[in-house]
Amino acid sequence: MTQQPIEREIREAVVGRYAARARAALESAGVAPAAGACCAPGDAVPAGPTKLEFFDLGAGTALGAACDPNDPDCAVDVAPGASPSSSTRFGTLNYEQTEGVPAAALAASAGCGNPVAIAELRPGESVLDLGSGGGVDCFFAAHEVGASGQVWGLDMTPEMIQLARHNATQVDAKNVRFRLGEIEDIPFADASFDAIISNCVINLSTDKPQVFREAFRVLRPGGRLRVSDMVWTREVPAAQARDAEQWAGCIAGALRVEDYLGAIRAAGFVDVDARYEETESGLTSAYVSATRP
Amino acid sequence: MRRDLMEILACPVCKGELTLDARSEAADGEVLEGSLHCARCDERYPIDDGIPNLLPPDLRREMEAEEARARGGGS
């Protein structure tokens, strides 16, 4: 695939946005964010037990999710005057059960669905989360696979890895590990996982076919790909197509649903399917499932 | 980074095996500082504060340069 000149700019916009989100969540959890990519010794270890606070998921919960329709980068140019879709919910509104999940994990949640709900995880399975952020989906997955299973979160933002590790200490999630890496170059051996989940992240990649090829490689035969992600059900409006900030806000990078599923099939997956509801703007969140034969 | 979780990791570039070079270890066997070495690429992936950096090397260098620039800017 040819390098697009804007690729670097997009990547920086994405990392910048999510690093800021992670720093805010770390600060609200009383943890000093590391100055840079690497952490001063001791930073990852919280000073003492932090009181767990849980979000009230009632009206007015402000989560500042990346795909928040109230975010100007996300909504303004997509559907002027259109109300946010009733079917697309952002951040923690997708989780019916949030007890036991640290507030900091929920605060950084930028998902557009709940992939664990469709992943059919079983005890003992190995799961990889592409773009694990503050770790909220990993913690839900860890609950499903139990102590005999393993969950790995992969994220390219150092601050998110720091946040996820902090959150893991709060929920005592011994079977969850986080790694700093890219979803286009997954640092895991072939056929390592029973399931891959991802929540509103693949749209941010500038090379989605490569993400799906890598996902295929690290899944075992019979392994499941279960993701929620933003897709267009109509032609992508030209004005949005190459704006880095709108890319980081889950709009400009979103593919047409046919192209998204086509890229998954091209990687070798079978039983490729998407479930979504049409919206006025044409941008919607979809549950996508596929299987490595 | 724990030793017993090594086998699942692979070089992000060539997907080859990585060998662990531990410089400092916690009492529970957690490797805090060191590196993961890919013999095929002859590339070292640093482990800082227990977190292995498995970003592709060119990207890692870019980020490190960016950081150095940010620090040099007096921020």
C-alpha cells in the first residue's frame, strides 16, 4: 500500500487525542501521568489503595468519549442539525454492568459498542483487545474467560498502557496484560488467540487491510473476530475524508460498511457479518463478526 | 513483563521469536528493566518499568525524537 502523505499527521492526531484522554483519567484517579513514553520508576505503582468510584450512568454522564456525538470533531460536519443516533451509543453507555470496573477505566472509555457481549467468550480462552485504551473491555473479557483464561490488551499510546496497568491493579485483574504496540504490526506469535475484540479503534487505522491480516494471523483456526466500530452506510462525505482531527474523532477514517467487510474477507476470514442500524447522518456503529476458518 | 509470558510475544516486524535480556527483576519474577531481542532483525525492544515497547522500531525512534524535541522546547 502506498504511504499517504497525511498518514503521519493522522497518527499524531490519534495518539495526541488518546494520550490527553489517558492523562486526564490518570489525574482524576490521583496518579501522576509519566512525563513521556517511558515511566519513572514507581509511577506505575499507585501510592496506596485508591478508593474505587463508580460512574452513575444516568443522564448527564460526561465521559468525553472519542466518538462522542457532542464532540465538535465528531458531529458538526457529519450531519448538521441531525440529532445523535438513537442506535449509536458511546463510551460507557454500552455497558449494562459496570460494577467492579474502576472509574478511571470508564472515564477513558471511547467505545461505540460492547464487543465482549457478542464475543461468546468461554472460560480458559485467550483474548486479544486491539486498541485496549484504559482497559475496560479487557476487564469485562477477563471476567468471562476466568482465571484459566488470559486477556491481552494492545495499544499504541504509552499513556493508555500506563492507565490500563493502573486500572488493572484496582480490579485485581491478574489474567490481564497490556502491551505497547501497533495493531498493524501485532507483536504476538501466530495462532495465539481464540478471540479478538476491538471497540471503535480499527476505524482510526490508516491501513485497515493490514490490521485484518494481522488479526487473522494471530487467531487460531476457528478463532473469532468480534468488534464494534464506526462505519458509513452511505458514501463518505468528501469534506471529511482527509481531515486528521476528524480521523481521530472516528469519522474521517470510517469506511463504508461494504469496504470494511470486504477488507475482512480479503484477509481470509469467513462468516463475515455486520449488524447496525441506519442513521440520518449515514455514520453508524456496527457490530462486526468474522471467523478464521 | 513476566518470563513465563514470553512465548506468546513475537517481533512486530518479522514475527520471529524474542529472547529476554533482564537487567532488573522484582521479587515476583516481573522483569522491570531490560530488553527483548529479535535475532532475525537484530533489533532490541526496550522494557521500561515493566512495559515492553513493542512498537515497530522506526515508530519508536520517531516518538523518542518527538519527546526529546518536546523536552528541549522548555515545556
